[in-house]
Amino acid sequence: MDVFPDFGGVGAAGDLRTIIGALLMFVLIIAVLMLIVSAIVWAISSSTGNPHTATKARTGAWVALGTAALAGAGVAWVNFLLGVGEHL
């Protein structure tokens, strides 16, 4: 028994995949840039003795790291689930 989503049932499925891929690329780029900016602000504010800004920057760095990880692992997770679904 083969279980696989029917992408042929959706009109312009190729365009939809292209758009989703482009959006995923933008999410990854923005998340990595925000991680870099947050890490720089965290380092500067920690060295100058500003604990409130350091806490906000540290939170921003963790959120950006989580976003990049989820966006990057999302495709692998979906492919894994589709592979498991084929074997059930």
C-alpha cells in the first residue's frame, strides 16, 4: 500500500513548491542574520554592564536559533514522516 500526498490534485503545484522554497530560504536567511545581530548586541551590552539589554538580546538569540533550527529541520521532518507513512 503506497501512501503519498497527491500533489497533482493541486493546480500549479510546481509554482507552489517554488514559492514555499523561496519563503523557506528567506526565513533561514533572516533567522541567521537576527542570530548574528542578537549575539553582537548581547556581547556589547554584557561588556558595557547593561543587564536589561543583554537579557533581551540573549532571548533574541535563542529565538533566532530555534527559528533557524525549525525551518532547517522542517523539510527533513516532513520527508521522514512521508517515508514512515509509506511503510505503514
